Amino acid sequence: MLFYNTFIFISLRDRVYGFYVLNIFAHIVNSNVYEGVAFKLVWPNYPVLNDYMFPVFNGLVLVTSILFMFALLQILEKPTWYKRYFLVLLAIVSTFPFMGILLPYSIIVPLEVLFTLIVYISSLILGVYLSLKGDRTAMYFTVAVSLFLIGVVSSNLKALGLLPTNLFTQHAYQIGFFVDMVVLSLALAQKIDIAQKER
């Protein structure tokens, strides 16, 4: 999906695809750091890197998620009541990749987890609001965010010991991200189709 959407971005030069590719890349690195795959294959001799790579890329996931949402739903192009709220959220989470280097892991990661929930719940509410107004792209976006949020919440509840460890909870984040990625690709296809029909 990363390469597929990268080729589409190169062909169309549409910034929404650019943000989507950055978001997929940040998710892939973040997931591999979280699972220990990156440590095992890329930097086995530098375990200290894990203390920095996870919070940095977790922060980048939040930043690129908001930027992608801005481009997909064209938030910045409309004088809406929710634009300022999401700009403030973007300003806050944009500091996380830098704070991931400066702050201890035990401080920055819980902060990022909190803002992950805030960002995705806010995105879900916005998606529902725009869907009710008849925005078809927002409908796909709402489904994608809902499924990803289920994965994120399940993964965090398992980490806190509130859900049992099983096949689903062990890989809930990855499952949620995969379904999110596929549904958002459909949303992008819908966006292109609408643009072609308008032309």
C-alpha cells in the first residue's frame, strides 16, 4: 500500500496522497518499533534507540494523521468552526517528535497515548458530523477512523491489563491500521472520482 500510494502521488502530484504516504510510513516504522522488529533487524546493537524511536514516530503518526485529514476533508479550505480546534491539536502534537528526544520515555509516551485518543475521537466526531451533511469522502473516513480506534483502544487496554492477551488484542493496533489503510485508500479513490466528475 505504501508503494502503491507513492506511485499514485508521483503520478498525480496531489498533496493528499503525499500526506497519506507519510502517514503510512510513520505507522509502519512505529508498529515495527513497538513490536521489536526494528530493534531485531535494524539496530540490534543499539537498544537505547528504542527509547527514542517509538515516541518520535508515534508523534509523527499523530502529525501526519491530522495533516492527511486536513487534505482529505479539505478542512483548511473552508471557514469552519472546527478548523481552529484541529489547528491547535496539530500545533500540540507537532512538538511530540521533538519531545520524544528530550523527555523521558515514561513521561512522553503516556502523553502521546492521551493525545492519540483525543485526536482520533475528535476525528471520528468530525467524520460523523460531515457524513451527516452528506460528504461521501467523510463517510469512508468515519468508517476507517472507527475501526482504527477500536484497534488502538484494544491495544492500550491490553497494555494496561484490562483486556486479556489473545490473538486479537496482541495485534489489534496492526489490524486496525491495516483496515484503516484499505478504507482510506477507497476514500481517496472516491475523492478522485468526485473531482473527475466535477471537471
